[in-house]
Amino acid sequence: MREIQKLRIQQEIHAERTASVQYNPTLMAELLLLRQRKDELEMRMTALQDSRKDLVTQLDALMKLLKVKTVCVNSDACLRTKINVNNWTE
């Protein structure tokens, strides 16, 4: 909260100082381009974060599946079931 107030005060002081100063159109155009680029980068970052979340979800599902198969391979009951299933198909 203090930082927000501090920033607002700084902006007000800056606005008062620059109110009488002519704006440079070149600088304003550059500022606009920089803001657009920032927005593009933020959108890209959001897309990458969403993609990362999806990949983590997929990885978790695969890890669970791998853990189940590992437990099943180490279990005699699962081995017997697998042998029986294999005998049916042969």
C-alpha cells in the first residue's frame, strides 16, 4: 500500500512538472511502440504459462500411470493376471 501511494505521488509530481513541457512526438511514438511490445510479451508469457500448466498436468498423469505399472510389475498378483491374459491371446 505504501509503495502504491508513493508511486501515485511520484506520478502526480511528474505530471505537474511535464504539464508545461511540449511532448516530443518521436518519443511518444516510441513509448507507444514499447507499450505495444510489452502487451505482446505479456500475452505470450500468459500463453506459455498456460501451456506449462497443461504439460505439468499431462506429466502428472503419466507419472501416475508409470507408478501403477511399476507397482503392478512388482506385484505377484498382477504378474499372474498378466500371464493369464497372455495365455488367452496365444
